[in-house]
Amino acid sequence: MAEQRNFLDIDEVDGATLRAMLDVGARMKRDGGNEVALAGKTLAMVFEKPSTRTRVSFDVAMQSLGGKVVILEPEGSQLGRGETVADTARILSQYVDVIMYRTSSQDNLMEMASAASIPVINGLTDASHPCQIMADVMTYEEVAGPIADRVVAWCGDANNVANSWIHAAVQFGFEFRIASPEGFRPPADILEWAAARNGRISVSGDPVAAVRGADCVVTDTWVSMGDAEADKRRAALTPFRVDAALMAQADSKAVFMHCLPVYRGDEATAEVVDGPQSVIWTEAGNRLHAQKSILLWCLLGDEGLA
Ligand code: CP
Ligand code: NVA
């Protein structure tokens, strides 16, 4: 039976392994390689929420490492008729070698990981999106050099993606400034986790102060999958939109990042999203390379990252 080496969150994997994943991902992007490393292995992807990037990049990543992929969704599987997540995990563990799971609740993810006997990868929950932020850190380093001691500013809803940025700030040693209105700020337990590790995390309601001198400005949709009251959210978050005037407060070499999908005119203006500082296409492309190294580590351990 394969060892259960899960990739559930950035705070749960040691820093040296995370660093090795980024380095191997960047190396594979540059040089290729590992085309048969996962021959004979199968990835099951379980999607309880929509996806374009995560779905296609994991599929292509697994196949380009020599493996195979099966996809399950509630419609078309017994999950949609009430078969439990735990039972699904036990069944999939008989057939495949690794599970990538996108779901609403962290509890569902934990149920999958507990009941499975094979590695489980978090493909997004309401609480975190670790695969995305691995690609984001890889992207920052590709375009601007080492992220350690740099300043990343988040403006808008401090959501699942922001939570994973907080984890990454501690693990990779950069400053992370969050500007969000009351009611849209990170959960206390994540801030306490970061503070206990001397994380350089700040939270304010002042986007200009957060962005001033920053090396990277990042935001995400104001209405995540499953969020209600879109109009109320837009009203509260409008002062946190990333526009050209706000970008001008950042360092002159600062980059703009967004996990996508983006809603131009809401969280960021089209001028910024499609402007010269935006690295969103490289960021989306790097999901493929980051995920290859996550799959290699989950299935082969440190040897997969050699
Ligand atoms: N950024 C991201 O996870 O995109 P998808 O929802 O399309 O997978
Ligand atoms: N915060 C967004 C990210 C989408 C990739 C959501 O959860 O919908």
C-alpha cells in the first residue's frame, strides 16, 4: 500500500519539502524530464465545485509524468446520491494511487484524507487553496527572484486563497500585508498560527498603506464559489479594488497577481489585469509545473524531488 503523503495545506508540509517542490517544478518547466516517473499510477480527481485551471493542469501534469487520470463529480457518481465522502475515499483507495479533491468544507477534505489509504491533495476548499499558492510563489520567483523578505500586499476579500498566502508567508519568509474591510478578514486561528511563528502578517482597512512599496500586489474575486449576497459583498469591497492608482503606490517593479478567474472592473480594473505589471498568464501556466512536483512528492516522496 502506498504511503499516505498528503498535500492538504501549506502549513502542514515542512519548509524544506516545499522549497524542493518549487525548485523541481521550475526545473521541469525549464528542462522537461520525469516523463515516465508516474507510469502505472492513477490520479482520481473529485470535483464538488467547478474548475478550469485545476482540472486541466492536474490532468495534463499527471499524464505528462506517465500516469492516468479519472474524474468524478457529484452528478454522475454516487456522491451526488449521498454516498459518504469517507466511503468514497475507501473505494477510490482500492483503484487509484492519489486523490485530488475540490470541495466546500475543510471537514470534507479531512474526512477524505482520514478514510483514504492513499495520498490526498487539496484542490481548494472554502478555507484554503494550497496548490494555487505554490504556483504563485513559483511565479513570483521566476519573474522577480527569491521571495524571501519581499512584501506581498493583498487587497480585497481575505478568502481561501489569502489564507494559503498567509501559510506561504511563514513557510517562505516574506511579509504579507492584508487590506480588507471588517467582516472580510482572515480567521483568528490562521493569524495566531502565523504570529506564533513570527510571521510578518498585518491586517488593516487601508489598501494604500498595504500596497505602499510592495513587491507584489494580489487580489481575488469578491464572490467566491458558494458565497451569498454578492451585491452586499461588492458594496463592502469596492474601496479595495486594485486600480492603476493603487498599483502606482507599489514598488515600480511590482507585479500584479490573481489566481483567476478574474472579474475585470470588480476586484481589479482591466487596465491592471491586462497591464504590463500583470503576470497572471505565467501564474496560471505555472499551475502545471507546481502540480507536477506535488504529485511527484505525494507518490514518490523525497525521491520524486531528487
Ligand atoms: N485558480 C483556480 O483554481 O482556477 P480553477 O477554479 O479554474 O481551477
Ligand atoms: N476564492 C475563489 C478562488 C477560485 C479559484 C473561490 O473559492 O471561488
